[in-house]
Amino acid sequence: MLNILTTAFSMIGDIKFNPKALLDMLPYIGEGMLCIFIVIGIIILITILLNKITSKDK
Amino acid sequence: MEEIINNLIQNFDWRYIIMWAIGALLIFLAIKKDMEPTLLLPMGFGIILVNLPLSGAITQGLEEGPLSVLYEAGIANELFPLILFIGIGAMIDFGPVLTNPKLMLFGAAAQFGIFFTLGMASMFFDIKDAASIAIIGAADGPTAIVVAQMLKSNYTGPIMVAAYSYMALVPIIIPPVIKLITTKKERLIKMEYKPTNVSKLTRILFPIIITIVAGLVAPKSVSLIGFLMFGNLIRECGVLDSLSETAQRVLANLITIFLGITIASQMTADKFLSLSTLLILGLGLVAFIFDIIGGVLFAKILNIFLKKKINPMIGAAGISAFPMAGRVVHKLGLQEDSQNFLLMHSMGVNVSGQIASVIAGGLILNFFL
């Protein structure tokens, strides 16, 4: 089935179909989402801290 | 006269007619449907302008065209989108997210569409083009332009059209996706809002600290996040009101006029009318849909552990597309129950989505530049 799809797509203009590339991307997908949550987590902690430190200045 | 007609016949391409129709459609959507008119109208007119035989608006041989010059001056070096970010930063009130910082988690979850689409697009395009297409899911035009340009994508034109068109279609895309993955009971969940004052010092320090944190983690995103946060600092510092107002109105409007019409210079029939364009439009929609799914499902997962339940609809606002996504979620809440006010929560998630989408853009650049 994959071979048929690959051949079909390769016949359409500049589009190619390479399902294996999805597997190569999996580490980036996982790492990307993890990094975003880590950065946002750090920003949340800093914001909470900021709110506490500056609460006297309200 | 005969020479002009001969020239016209020789240089006419039937694909121009399709491009005129696409340009007219964008102008129609902008004027009649009020869909992102500030961008779709200049883009629509620009498409017609560049798709005329031997159009002098774009470079033809050795003769330079003004739109090509503008493209080199403002888009190829990412200057226009970055300057626009100053205006956007000045427009954003981070108040709701500073009041309830945990809302930022939904902004992070709603970037799932970017990475999901990265996987999908990589099956059809080379890695840099796939990454540029995936960033359509940032639902943020300037981020998409900067990433596509820095990665030197061959598909900047279609990526821009997809990014801005789907942003305009947020009110149409979000409701059915939410209804598909939530129950009526979940959509009726009411969320308490405790208004608390955020100190001026916090409002001033927030953009500076975000720039430092994002810059340390993803150095390549520092211009993106830095310009956004610079705009916000102008807004919050309290001593640059006139600059803040100029950034929000005059600067943003001026850049937007040039941005739309200049992007159109990349939408000539030979570049735009291809199957890859259709595929990019499809993948862009996938990115938007999976952003919404990511945000909503994250809220549903959190609800398993929380005593005070969260209305999962607010997760969809993390798609960025500020401020439309936040308003759409609020309206959906009111449709389910006229006493269910989700605005402050959805806007909080929406501005977090704006921050998270820029960080996602930076990460994509870090991975693939």
C-alpha cells in the first residue's frame, strides 16, 4: 500500500511521499513539546514568584 | 497598437485568470465577510497586480519592480514581521495571564498542531519546508513569515496565505472541533474568576524576564520574542504612552499595508498554482485542528486530577490568533449557558498561546536552522 502511495505521489509534480520521514521526525515532535512545557513551566514559576515579591507594591 | 496586442498574446498565461479569481476572492472575503481585511485586501489586490503579463510591479529581467524591492527590503530579511511584532506586543494585555499564570500551560499544549504537522509535512516535503509549513500552526502571521524566511523555504507565498486565511477562519474552525471532542456537560462547566490586581512592577518585569528566558532556551527566537516583548514594555512602562499608541495603531497599520501587498509579490501563477500549494493549505488546516485538539485534550486530562474542573473549551484559545480565538471560546461558552462567562480565562489562555507559539517558532529554528 505504502509503495503504491509513494509511486502515486512521485508522479504528481514536485511532491514526493516518504512515510519513513515521519519516524525520523518523532524525536523532534517529542522534544519540541517537552521543551515548550519546560520553558512555559519556568515562566509560570517566575511569574508566581514575581507576583509574590511585588505584591507589596500594589 | 498591433505590437501591444501581439505582446499581450505572447505573454498571456491562462493561469493569470485563476490568480485574478483568487485575488478577487480574497478581496471579497475581506470586504464582504470582514475576514482579516487589513491583510487579505492588500494581498488580494497584490495578487492581481503581480499576475498581469510582464507586470512592472515585480522584477522582470534586469528591470526592478517595486514589490520585489519591498520584498527584499522588508520580508526577505524578516524586518516587516518583526516590526509588526512591536505593534502586536503593544496591543497585548498580559493581565489575565499574570493573574492566573497556570493558564499558560494551555498555551503550551495548543502548540501540538505545529509538531504534529511537522511529522505529516515531512512525508511530502524536505525538512526545512516541512518545518516552515508546520509553523502555520502557530496561528501567527509574523512568526510564520520569520520562520519560513530564516529556513529559506521555497513555499513562503502559500504558507503566508494559509497562515492568514486560517487565522481569519478561526471562528469557523474552532466551534466544530470543540463540539466534536467535548461533551455538553464539559462545555457547561463554570469557572470561577477572582480578579486580583497585578502590580505595575510585575507588568514591567514580565516582558523583560520572558525575553531572557526564551532567549536563553531558544536563542534563535530572541528577535521574535524580543520585539513582541519590547512592544509590551512600551505599553506597560507608563512613560511612553504616545509611543505605545503609535506602535498599536500607526506603526502596525503601516507595516500591515506593506506586508500584505509585498507577500503577494511571491504569489505569481507559476509559483502558486501547483499541487504543493493545495497540500500546504491542507496541512495548514491540519495544524490548526490539532492545535485546538491539543489544548482541549490537555484540559480534559487535567480535569481527571482536579477537584475544581476546568471548562475544556478554554484550551482551544491557546491556538494564539489573538484576540479572536479567546473571543470565539467565550461566545461558545455563552451559547451553551448565557451565564457562563469564560472571557478572562480564554483571553489568558489566548495570550499564553501567543507567547508559546513564538517559543515554538524559536524551537523549530533551533532544530532545523
